[in-house]
Amino acid sequence: MGRPPEPERRQELLEAVVEFVLKNGLTGLSLRPLAKGVGTSARMLLYHFESREKLIALVIETIREQLRLFLMAQAASDEKMSTGLRTFWSLASRPDAEPYVRLFFEVYGLAVHEPERYGAFLDTVITGWISIVREATQDGDDATATLTIAVTRGLMLDLLATRDVERTGRALEIFLREVVEPREAIGALRLAKHTRGASSELVGRLVAEADASRGE
């Protein structure tokens, strides 16, 4: 019997493959160029990962896990969603973040075409994000969370295609001021009503006024 794959070497190769994929993408990826790019052979990749398909699935799972950890960190933070989105945008709009943004959308496309194989990735980037945005805004509304995610991702895709940081950044700021921050204020008022013993009549009036101004 042959020796079983060494876990340490397998992990080293996986990290190198993820780095290669960040630089070169997944489209048209074949084992020989990949092996050359990470300093090994196609035979060794097959030895450790069994097939190209399983290797790609593991790369995507690694990315999904990184996203999950990011979501957990956001959930543990007391930071407002509007502040968190500004921080996220300042990082995502940097030139050195472009490979990560590009790979995110590439994997997203693969998952849409093959949900039976990559459904866990979709669950993280859709259901997971909706949950964290809903909780961070204290809004309790899936529709608002969905809108926030859709706008942010749309601007990321626009930025990826045009590299127009100034225009997309201004668009995000308008969205945060006009939609996210008012919803945060309403959520905070509702939370105060239930957790701080505030006058229900006063809080109710403030919430109604905030809702009315948002609808104008």
C-alpha cells in the first residue's frame, strides 16, 4: 500500500493553490499549469486531492470558510452596519483587494450554475449575509438587509469593471445616508423601547416620525 497523503504538505499545497487561484482565477484551470504555478507536479496534486474537481471544491470551501469567519467577527462587533460597510468598502476598493473581489464573483457564478456542488457557498454569501446585516441594523427586516447586500455587491461589480473608486464610493455613501443610517436609527429607537424602559409613547412617536420621514 502507498503512503497516505501528509496533512501538513497537503495544507501547504492547498494554501499555494488558493494563492494561485487568486492571481489567475478558476476559469479554464487545468492541473499542469496549476502544478507548475505552485511548484509541484500534476501527479502530486492528484495524490493529495484525488481530482481536479475535488481540488476546486476544496478551494471554494476554503473561501467559504474565510467568509464565515468574517461574518462571525462582524456579528461579535458592536459596530454599526453603516460604519462596518464604510470600513469594508475602504478595504474592498483598494487595488490589492481586486483579486479577492474578482474571485468572489467568479466563484459566485460557479455556485449559481452548480448549486448542488457549491450550495454551501451560496448559503454563506446569501443567507449568512442577510442574517448579519439584519442583526447589525437592528431592523429585523430581511428585505432591507437584502437591499443593502445587493447595492454593495452591485457597486463592487461596478468597481471591478470600471475601477472608478470615486464614483462608486459616492454612490455607496448616498445609500448609507439615505437608507442604512435611517433604518439604524429606527432600530435603535425600537430597541430602546424594549430594553431601556423608555416611555413607550415617546419612543412610538419618534419611530413613527422616523418612518414617515423615510417614506417622503
